[in-house]
Amino acid sequence: MLVECIVDRDAAIPLRDGLHVYADIYRPASSEDVQVPVVICWSPYGKSSINLDGIWHRSGVPRDWTSGYETFEGLDPADWCRRGYAIVNVDARGTQFSEGTFFFWGEQEAEDIYDAIDFLSQQPW
């Protein structure tokens, strides 16, 4: 990683039905002292299993443009932490390491995202 950041892998985010989704959280080192804005990348593709290296020809993105910590269809934490943002890559319900049954683009997923936003908004950083 090209910048100082705090990485919390497999952070449990509680949902209203008692299950958990799991996230990799990248935040600037400065977040120990001040709150920072959060960008949530919510995906069934996996928070750490697929990055641009696993995509055909890296989707045209040169290797030296990324840190290797980016996820498929997600942001590059090294770039955004440098700008003062926390990046939270979440495995959606029922995918990868998260608990439950996968529901995509429905009321259940909307509630899960709401719960994640609520949880993250209560963090001291």
C-alpha cells in the first residue's frame, strides 16, 4: 500500500436479523484522530477474491494505475485513503464469507445496506 492506512480484514457488521456480513475496511491513519467519510462497495463478487488481475486484460487498466487492493467494480483503497476516505468492501449476504442466503436487488438487500450504513455511522472513525 502506498499510503499509511489502517486495514481491518473480515470485520463483522451486524444485521437486524442477527446475522453478519463481513467487510474489509481500509481507512486513513488520520482516522484515529478525526472522523472520515466512508464509501461502501457492496458486492456479491467478493471483497478480496477478485481484483483487476482476475479480469480479462485488466479491463484495459494498466497495472501501475492500481495498488492491487482494489476489488472488482470497487474503488482502490490506496487512492481513496490518500484522499481522506475510508473504503469498506462488503461481501453481500450469503456470498463469500458473509452469513445467510443471497438476495440480490430486493428489500432484504436494501435492509442489509441500511444496517451496514447505520453500523458504520456509529464508528468513532
